[in-house]
Amino acid sequence: MKYFSTLVFFVFFVTCSAFSQGKVVKYTVSSGETINQIAQKFKVTPYDIYELNPDARSGIKPNTVLLIPSTTNKGVDKKETAAVKSAGNSKEIIHEVQPKETFWSIEHKYGISDEALKAANPFLEKDGIQTGQKLVIPAKGSTPKTAVTADKKPKESGSEKYVFHDVQPKETKFGIAKQYNMTVEELEKRNPDIVSGLPVGYRLTIKGKAPKTETTTAVKTEEPKKTAETSKKAVSYMEYQVKPKETFYSLGRVFHLTQDELIALNPSLSEGVKEGMVLKVPAGYVAPQPIVTPQEKPSETIATKEVEKPAEKSYENTGGGIKIVDKVKSETVSIDPEIVELTKKRGQIDRKKVVLLLPFNLAKLQSDTTGMAARLKTDKFLNMTLDFYSGAMMAIDSAKTLKLPIDVSIYDSQETKTTSNVSSLIAQNKLQNVDAVIGPFYQNNAETTANSLRLFNVPVISPLSKDVANPIDNLYQTIPSNDVVRNAIFDYMRSKNGNIVAVVDKKKESVISYIKQNQRGVVFASLTETGALDAANLKSLLLPNRMNYVVMETGNTAMIKTVIKALIDAQKTCQVQLVILEQNSTLDTDEISFDNLVKLKLMYPSVTRDSDEQSASIFKKEYKLKNKTYPNTYATRGFDVTFDTMMRLVQGKTYQETTDLMTTQQVDNKFQFYKKEDGGHANKGVYILYYDSDLTLKVAN
């Protein structure tokens, strides 16, 4: 990772150089400041700042120099100049906020009112007190009007008011965007952190006005006090004891509350955050302990004090690449047999060894000194590897916390589509005596590895390939194939005794062929000579006494509209549900009514889910704390595959035996292995998702 850090620094240096001559302003970040706060200060969007400072997406630190677009900077400069002049004329003081200072302590120190302080520093109404902020302290006896006027000049031109939305469980970007009459692209542009995922509890900046519904969670920035009061009606609370070295900033990150909101709930905080204080906070928070899925609950004999002790870690440079060995303590963790399927209580087990083969290609990175920055920006495979690695490291940390008797080694597989250094690692006897190998990434390399280790009975887990594997007994495909995913949705529809009708575009020849060969009994709706749907024929195929599943496969907007209109009309006389075999980008446009998709309970199969379970929330929070960003699909998969493998190895059985007995579920992925007729193992863990009437995605039973 040291190379990755070097590359990130180099990208930032190049970016700064490129824009140093443009019309931008350099801004030095103060302690505790966020991108949203800086964006509002300069009257730009967070997306504008990220465009000039790509590295800021992963977090900002005090004294970092950011480039700010200058299109609106003149107004800001004038405002700041006016504030300085006003301070000089009326003997105002500039106060830098110190750690643990509060509104009360500052106002008491200077003998001013709360109203006067906030009038002189309007941003306090929304942001609250942050360490390192520079506040204007008005002179005693001065009226707050002067400061307010200086601050309001650029605002009174009718600039857009900010509205926030806190993401609720099972909400989607598509549903939220439709709720606020905007596109997903606009939503992501205002909130770049959600491009790779939509974490529950994340506070979104929304364009336009909040919807007038009773259940809305949007918060207008000009009403912070009202928010604290109204949230009491809708939110349940719990008690939380402050830990050593915790601050307003760290508490705010954990509970998604501003300092003002924390003080409103806990008036004692006006004296500052103190260790041992018992606070009132929103319920649902779980202290960051081991990331454990519902099927894998640790025994109550694990002491929480021991959990915080890190295990020793050694780093070795070998001829095969980097080796990281986690020397986990030898205590074992018994798994509750009532939670883990088909697992009996067991005694002491031997230490297990796991190897991760990840394609860092460090040799290429070291030699490619001129193109490092470009590679980080353009090399999707490298970024995917680093994301997967970050998730795997979270799984390894969880294993240490649970004190699992496992040693983990990580080697650079030096992969391309056709080559790897696996043979070299085997020659060095690195892989023959382990209990499981995760990787390589490319299918042919995974098959070569499995073939080489078959005689040693070492399971090789292919983490990312979707290709249909050759029949190798010790090879395990973790991503379900396309046909397995499609079969899952048809199996579900048949389990509900559904009448299945297909509307398939003539251009989708492969889909037509698949259905005709594998899904007998499915009726095709007729198309006209021009390829359009015959709506009357479609309606005639629907049955009044059964659930009618209409499988629609087309990218043609006109055909989609015709299907939706016909099915909405048909709902008056029969039950209808719209089905797609894979996510369709055409549905994610303004031309297609999202409300109609919800009315038809749009359903599709997926290899992942967006879970709101407790274990998933813990993982996302812990990942954000460690990596300064929320996990994307590859990071989550890195955690799921690695953690699932390790948990299977501590069941008192071999990995092969657990795949025959156990179906497991981690953060976003399900692992339901089966043995193929021609040899090898594949995963058929697929979720059936649908849009419910509350605009959220749910897993069908």
C-alpha cells in the first residue's frame, strides 16, 4: 500500500500544478472542516470541489490546500473583506475555536449573547462549533444587524436553499431522485460519495424543495432547532457512554448529528465532551465490535476487553511478492449451533492457513514511474484490486477480533489475462499446505491454480469471475453465472404458480433462445411487423385467477411505455407484476414513470442486495472510519468472500464439507454452493428484489 499512497500524492501534485494557472482560489482546510462546509462557504457544490481536487473524495485533513472554482469567489472575497473591515471598525475579535469549546463557553468568555454570536457567524446555525473555526466576536453592545447584512448580500439574490435528506433503510438512489424530481446523475453530482453505493444514514444534499409528506426526512438548514425537536417524535433513543478521547467531531460522525443536535439532546454537553458521560443518542447504533453476520454469532465467552488488543502482524518480502502474516492468538471461538446451519458444537481445532492471491503487479508499478498518476485514474483493474484488498483486510481484522485461529498470507499474483506467477509460488511451496486459496482474479488463472493444487486437495475460491468454469473438483465459483441468475427468477415465479408471459425485443436473440431452450411453458407476446408490441395480444395472455408475471427484455423506450401502459390497464381486472432479467438502464430515465414501475412492483434477480441488517451497517460504518469513504461493490465483495471463507474453516470441518452443508449470507452476498454434474462447484446464491409501494427495494420471500 505504500506504493498506492505515493501514487495518490503524485496525482494530487499533478492536479494542483494543472490548475495553478487557472482561475481558482487556494484554500487551506481548517481542523474539523468538511467538503460540504467549504462548498457552502464559497457558494459552490461539493462536486465542483471534487472536480479540481480528486483526492478530496477520500477525505481531507487540516492544512490541506484545496483549489476552489473562482466563478463565485468574488462575492465570497467581498463578504470576507467586509467582515474584516467591520471587525476593525467596531473592535470585534477573531476567535479560533479550541478543542472542547462550546457555544456556552465562548459566549461566557466574551460576555455576548447566543443571538449575537450566531448573527456574526451565520454558518453556526447549520454547522455548529468545529475545532479550528475562526469566529467573529462582536463588540459588547453592538447590534447583530451589521454582521447579518454583510453576510446576506450574496444570498438575497435568490440563491438556492440547501435541503438535506437522511438515507433510510432500503431506499435507493433512483427512488430518492424521483422523490425530489431530479435525475440520479444530478443526485450523484451533488453527492459524489454515493456514486459507488448508498449507505443508510448518509445525509444527502438535495436540489430543490423537500416533498410535502409526513414521512419526509429532509431537513432545511435554516431550521436546525426545529429538527432536533421533531426528530424526537419519529426517532427512538438509547443511552451511550462516552469513550476515552471521543470528541464532538467523532460523535457526530458516528451518530450523524451536528454539535447543536447533540447538545439539544444532551444539555450537559454544553460544558464539553467528557469521558464516562452517558448520552442520549438515536437508537440503532452498535459499538464497533467484530463484524459478524447473523449466521455467525460469537460465543458469549469472548471478552470485550480482549477484542481491542491487536494481533501481531509481520511483513515479509519474498520472491513471490508481498507476504502479510497475521499471527492471531490461538484461542478459538465456538459458533452457536442454533444460528449457523448444520453446525454442531465443537472443541479445539488446529490453526488454519488462508492465502489471498491479488494482482497488485507491483513490479510494473515500480518501473512505470512516468505514468503512475494516469494509472490510478484510468486503470480500473488496479482500482478494483485495491478495493477488494481493502474489504479483505476488514475481514482479516474481524477474524483477529474474534480470535479465530487463522494465519493469512497475501501474495502478489502478478496477473494478466493469460499469465501469473502462481507456478513460481507453488515452486516455493507457498500454496500446497494451506486450507484455502482465494484468487486469482482471472478465470483461466484460477483454473490453472486449481489444477496445480488438486492433488493437494486445496480448495481454490474464484472471487470475481463470472465465466463458466471447467470441471475441476477443487474450484469454487463464488459469482453465480448469468444462466443461474436467470433460472432463479423463473424458479421463483413458478414457485408462486405464476402465469409467465415474455415481451422480448427481436434484437434480444440470445434471450429468446435462452427462454425457448430452458424455460418451457413461457408464452411470448406477439410483435408487429415493425417490431412493436401488440398490446391487445399481451392483454389476452393474462389470466384473471393467477399472478401474471410479464418478463420484459428491451431497451426500446417506446416498447417499454407500451408494456407499462398495457399492464397498468390490466391491473383493473387481474394481478400483474413486471419482471426484468437484469437491471435496465433505460428504465432509469425521466421518460419512464418511476411511480408506474412501483405500481407494477418491478422485480429482478441480483447477486447482491443492499442490506440494512445490523451486521451490514456495522461493516459500512467501520469501513468508512478506516478508509474515509463508503465501500463499493468490490470492497464489499472482498470482505464477504474472505470472511465467509475463514468462517467456514472454523466449523470443525473442511471447506469442502461446509459447502455441501451450509448456505451462508454476509453483507451483500449469499453463498449457496452446489456440485456441478461435470465437476467443480458453483454458487447459486441469488436474491429476488422488487420495488415495494414505499419506494424501497425489498427481497422477495
